[in-house]
Amino acid sequence: MRRARPVILTAAAAILAFIPLTHSVFWGALAYVLIGGVGVGTLLTLLTLLFLPALYALWFRVAREPGRAGVASAADAMPAQAAP
């Protein structure tokens, strides 16, 4: 969800920005194509953000740690440094 929100908001801003161009005789057809392209691209991106982590977890049999309900923080993701 943390990665999906900026994708959705950016796509929504782009789609809303193209709406006034749809009334133009010259740019109208291009605006419809851009709205459709941004919409389909966003759906594919969201599908990738949801599908690939789930596929990775299934493929490598990654299980959630008991007692942890959420995304690991950046400090948890960094490897521990070995003592010299």
C-alpha cells in the first residue's frame, strides 16, 4: 500500500490534467489516448506491485515472522555489520 498510493495519485493527477484537452478539436483525440494509456499503465503497475511480491513469497516459500504484522522498516532490511 505504501508504494501504490503515489502511483495512483500521480496517475489520477495526469488523467485529470488531460480532461480539459478532450474538448479541443486538435488535441482531443490525443488526450483520450493519453488518458487510456495512463489508466492501463497504472493498472498494470498496480498488478505488478501486488502480484510480484506474492509470487516471490510463494516461489521461495517466504513466511511471515510470527508477531509481525506489517512492512519491515528500513533498519530491519539493512544487514548487520560484522565486528572486526
